[in-house]
Amino acid sequence: MSNAHHRFEKKRRRIALNGIFYASVSSASFGFSPLFSLALIGAGMSNYDILSYRWGIAAAVLMIYAWCKGKTLKLNSFDEFWKIILLSILRSITSITLLIGYANIASGIASTINFMYPVVVALCMMVFFGEQKSAINIGAICGAILGVYLMASGDGLQVEGGNTTWGLICSIISAFSFAAYYIVMKRTKADKIEVVKFTTWIMLLSTVYFLACGFLTEGSIYIVTDIKVWPYILGLGLWSTMISNFTGVKAVRRIGPTLTSILGALQPLTAVILGIAFLDEHLGISTVAGIVIILLAVSIIVMHQNRKHYNHDVLEAVLPHKPEEVTSGNL
């Protein structure tokens, strides 16, 4: 019995360590998005061009993966169809507003504001869905608001040629639309749709939306012929989207959504570090304080909402999982 227990504990620790590794890779790789996106903007690509390539490449790779694994992408009902349509619209709104945020304010700050979507989820659940109010949640929400105020009033917000007000508004919209994405997914039980099919359709429809917007507003989509630009496109589509998504799913399966979400703090931290190192961004004391307060507020919300489930999540990591029980993360 003791040997069996020892083997079980050893396996659980190994799975937990693997999960922490996957969660760290998922968050850090997504944190590269501003660096790649701003490089593409500097190369003359529009927002619609960038997002068409990003989602198009990711969707193509995922379709190949589905074909190799023998997975069907067929939607089984109108119920699945309308859920995916609605969620793909919300995800596309998040993408375009966050990209606008990158271009108009410091990318690390835009990423941090977007990262506070769990706080927005908690707020919306209390206001619109009658979820029980708690002092912890209300305190964390107030802390997140204070964090945004500190960042907005700090000297590290502005970037050359950017519209600070517009960048802040779009970054906040991205947090709300991402929160709406998760709320709708849970309330409609869209997270029960098989994960590869679900993710492929979200990416594919997002590609269609941005291609359509590009043709309607600019008459065409920019065809990239400069080989020097392609590493940034592939970095955004593969490293910051595909790798981030797959490692996020693996992390949730191994350590559960709570710890995976907390380790998601590496995403804005990565964006902040890369912004300072490569994008000539700088952070004042109030900006740093605002970032820290928001990260703490998100961690408090996540831990409070899921405090009863962590041990259960880790225990289930050694048991078989159904694919449809896992929701994709950083799409």
C-alpha cells in the first residue's frame, strides 16, 4: 500500500510540475504578442492584415492537426453553430481592441489591462447574474480599478505617435469583451464542444471576419513578400497563438484552471519586460504599482472563486480526461 501511495504521489508531483511548466510557457509565449504585432505594424501592415495572418496561420495549422488526428470539424447542430458564431465575434473584438491598445499605449500596460478580465467576470457575475457578493471580490475589483488609475496617471503610459485615451479605452474594451467571451462560453455550455473543433472554428471565423474587414476598408489584404517580415508573422501565429493555446490546454489538464490562471500573470510580465528591452518603453513608480495591484487583484479573484477546487483539479490530473471537458485558453 505504501509503495502504491508513493508511486501515486510521485506521479502527481511530476504531473503538477509538468503543468506548471506548460502554464508558464503558455503565458510567456502569449506575452510575445505585442512585440510581434508592433513589428508588423512597423512593417506597414494594418490591424486587419496582422490579424488575418495571425488567425489564418493558426487555423491552418490546427486544421492540419485535426486531419492528422482524425478529428472531425463538423458542427453537429444549429446550437453549436450559433454559440461558435457569437464567441468568435467576441474573441475577434478582443483581438482588434487589444491590438489597437498595443499601438497607442505601452504594450505592457495594455496587456496588463487585458489580463484583468477575471476581475471583470467577477464584477459582471455579481451585477448581472446575481452571484453572491463578497468582501474579497469587491475589494479585488476596487483594487483593479485603482491599478488602472495608477497606470493611466503614470509616466510610462504614452508611446510616440499614440493616442493615449483611445489606447486606454480599447484596452479596457478588450478586457470586457474577453470577460464576455468566458461568461458566454460557460453560460451556454459551449465549453462542452470538443476542444479542437471549437478552437479551429473560432480561429477560422476570426480569419474570415478580419479578411472581410480588410477588403471592405482597404480594398485588399497586404501580401507579404519581404522574407524579413515572415518571422514576426510566424511568431505571432505559431508561438504566441498555437503554442500558447496547446500548452494552456495541457496545463489545465494537469494542474487545473486555478493555478493555470494565476501563472497567467507571466503574460503581462513578459510583455512589460519585452517592451522595456525592445520597444523603448519605460515604467514609472505609479505604473509599476498599478501593474502589481492588478496582478494581485486577479490572483485574489481567481483563488477566491476556485479555492475549493484546487486539490480536486490536481487529483483529477492523474485520471482520464474527456477532451470536451477542457476549454481552450489563449486563443
